[in-house]
Amino acid sequence: MTLTRRKLIAAAASGVWATSVLPRRAMAAAEFEFKLGINTPDTHPLTLRLIEAANAIGAQSSGRLNVTVFPNSQLGGDPEMLSQLRAGGIDLLAAPSLTLSTLVPLSGLPSIGFAFQSYDKVWAAMDGGVGDLVREAIGKAGIIPMKKIWDNGFRQITSSSSRQLNTVDDLRGFKIRVPVTALLTSLFSGLGALPSSISYSELYSALQTHIVEGQENPLAQVSTGKLYEVQKYCALSNHCWSGYWIIANRRALSGLPADLQDIVAANFDAAALKERADLLEMDRSLQAELTAKGMTFNTLDPAPFRAGLVKAGFYAQWQKTYGAEAWARLEQYTGPLM
């Protein structure tokens, strides 16, 4: 199934029902109860596919394992949910790769500024050598990742009506929200902006009250988070790609019988491939839809931005941080970055 925009909205309604009604009905019979947190809204493809996977896990386990999905940061912001997962307060988390990089620095490696030019390169890396490297690092942090990473998309920069971004100079002094992660803070600082780390759950209000002038996210997040209500311009920068890792509390997942562990892994990995296709289709239509909602788009030339990052020492800094071996693994898929 590929989600069209009409199907997406229809599925959202049934998806919300699935998170609230089906788990209660199955609760009495379930041998194991898992909570899964995610920051995306009900209508986001990631949320919908997580719900679909959770329902499939319940059905294939004959009700022995019930996974309840809590979308829209119901269980807290991303840093808080990550802490809860590590402590065992929640069992599963769809963790943004950039948020996860606060615990597992290598999780941020695929999001190096202007590294990937296309999805073909992204998936070759993430289903190949770069993904292997990151999963190994996540496992060493005491949590268990599923094999397939989910898509969050190429990130774009939006701004309020007071500033349209066309050149590197336009970023100087620009107050921009970034996730709570050193990588994007470093990227935008290197371009002369003033980045502020704010959780996604607080982003809309931060833009509405002008704590920050703009933000950077994939178009799907701009749409489902209704950021077009508080942002006027969108500069198509593709400045980095990011994803979501489905990660599990080690004790919780290891406590399942082997057959249930297999069911969990198989369904989340199958749903990841569907979500990647959903997000790609959604992204193709979103520029027109957001334009109709009042946003103005322009496309940035990446060359001067990359040159600015080279001059600022951005790539040299992160090569040192990640190490020569990891950097070389990334450049197998991206080509030379410096």
C-alpha cells in the first residue's frame, strides 16, 4: 500500500482509533505490553506505519504481545523519551537519528551537511556499510536497533515573513531552531546563523512567539506539524538527510521469547520500507500543497554553502569527531566531502 494524501488523512482517523481502542481490548489477553513513543503527529506516514506494524505484531503473536503507539510526543519530548527508554519507562522508541546522536554520536554521521545528493545514495549507505556501522554503535550503548532505518527526509529551511533566505549571507544572525544535537548546531553556526536547540514538541510555539525566526525540517514535518501557519518562506536546501531508528530497551526486548522477537523485527523492518515509499510520494506533492497554504519556495545552490562549511572547518571538525574509519565509510557513498 502506498499512501496518497487522501488515504493518509483517512488512515489517520483509523490509526488514532487503533492506538486507543484495540490495545484496551487486547490488554486482558496480552502476555507482554509494550509502549512505543514517537514525536510525529497522527497524520504523518511514520505514525501510520508504526500503528500498522503494531497491529500486525498483535495479530501475528495471537495477542501475546500488545504494542501501543503514542504519537505526537504524548510521552514527552525526544530527549525525555530517549531517557525513558534507557531507564525502562517505555519499551520502544522511534528515535530521530539526530536526537539519538546525543547518546550515540555515530547516529549523526549520515546527516553531515550536504553529504547526500539523492535517495539512491542514502539507502545504499543506510542498508549497507554506514547503517551497519551505526547499528553496531547503537548496540554498544545498551539499546537494540531494528535493522532498517525509517525515513525522515531531506531537511529544508523555513523562515518567517521578515526574512527570505537565498544566500549564505542571508543566514548571518538568523535565529533558527535546530534539534537538540551538536551536529546541526555546528552546521548553522558555521554558516553564521544563531542556532537554538529546542525540542520538536515545543517548536510551533517557539516560532509563534518569535523565540526563533525559522527552523529546518523535512517538508512532511512542516505539513503535518502545521508549521506553515507560522512560517512564510521555505528555502529548498537539502542541507542534510535524517531518519528514525526504531530502538528497544534491551531488557524489554530480550525478555520476549525468540518467536516474538522475530515478529517484532520483521514487522518494523517491513513497515520501514513502506514508510520510505509513503514519504517520497508525499514529499512530491507537498510543495504545491504548502504553496496553496501561503508558503513561498525558492531553491538554494548548495555549492556556496558547502564552501562556507569547508572554510569554517565544519567537515574537518566532524571527521575528527567520527574518526577516519567512519568518515571513509561515509565517503564510499557520498564521494569526498572536503
